[in-house]
Amino acid sequence: MADNWYTGNATDDAPAHRGWILGHFMDPGGAPVRATPALEIKWGEHLAGEERAGWTTGEDRSTLVLLVSGRFRIDLTVGSTTLEKCGDYITWGPGIGHCWQAEENSVVLTVRWPSIPATGSASSSSHSE
């Protein structure tokens, strides 16, 4: 059987890697197709009031955050927006810092590219939102 496909559930798979379901950091022994340097995908389920208060800085990747449900605020070093309606999204490029807050219970899908080890400050992580 080919090992270049996988089926799963984001809610079930996400906790093993702090929400991330695709990226360079995935174990290629489990499902090789999920271990990719092309991009990272995160399924984030956040309770109202949950936040990343510290700024993520020095990022060398681009990011997209898409709201599935809830109300989710993203603050960038260049501006701020609140995702309010299913399908609302924000995207930004390298060099822009961010932090966030779930204003209501929220589900967001984050895509980051390419998938490389984080080069940001101590407040960032290759597995942060």
C-alpha cells in the first residue's frame, strides 16, 4: 500500500504536536506525507480569553490564519484585525510580528510556509500560532 496518503481528524491528531497536523517537524515514520518542508498547517481550538500575549518576532515565513468559528483577534506589528465571520482570514509575510486573542471560543486554521525551523525570538516557536 502506498504511504503517500493519510486520513485523519484534525481535532484528534492536533494535540500530539500542539495543533500542527502538517510540517517538517512531523515524524516521517508515522505518515510520511504529513512530514513536508513545503508548509505547516495547524488546527487551533481556543477558549474565549486564551491568548498569545508575547509577540512572535523575527519570523522568516509567511502565515495565513482562517477563522472556522468564533471571534479571533490578531495583532500585527503593522496593524490589527478581528476575524468575526466563518471564512474571514488574514495573511502576512516575513518580518511581521504577531500576537493573538480568542475573543470567543474559536477554531482557526493556520497555514505557514515554507516549513522551516523557527528563527524568531524566544517568544516564538516553530509550533506557535
